Amino acid sequence: MSDENLKYVIELPSGKNKEVSGEKNLRKELNENFDEIYHKDMRWFHCRGMGTCGTCAMKVSGSVTSPTAIERWRLNFSPHSNSIEKGIRLLCQCKAMSNLKLEKLAGRWGQGVEVENV
């Protein structure tokens, strides 16, 4: 049995729904929704999907692929420290395996905490 026609529904932070295939990482699947993935200050300051900056971090409710080594590394230090346990994932490193709800947390990196400019 082939799942090649299987589609998942992603609920974006705005409440809009987007249908995805699960074949590509969520950053690529949600390409036209960059304004919902990245903090407004970070829209042009990101690693282009390499998993090194952490700016596409979002809280994910639902089933996605297991964390990659680069994702575990990046989400284990500031400002994300231990974020995987809190349900935060890098959209450039995971693929949908079910319908999902995405939430962009506070902070430029979506870490859940606002940091004042110094």
C-alpha cells in the first residue's frame, strides 16, 4: 500500500490551514507562509534550512519525524536550551507525520522568552 497521495493539514499560528505532503521538511512545505514561521526581525536572518540558527523553531503539536542530530544540537543551547522536551522543533529539520498545530512562541528565535535589547 502506497501513501504517496496522503496529505496532512497544518494549522498555522494565524489559524489558517495548509495542506502538506509530508515528503519535504516543514520549512519547505510552508514556503509561502514564511511570515508565520519567522519572527519579523529574523525574516532575512536565518540559515536557509541548515538547522544551525534556530529561527524556524516552533511548538509543534502532532507527530513529526524524530529530531536530527543537528536539531538536537541546536535546540540544546541558548536561547533554546532543552526545547525538544517542551515540544519545540526546527521546521527545517522535521517532516509531518500527522495533522499538526504550529505555535510561534515569543522571542526572535521562538524560544518562548522575550529578551530585551542591550
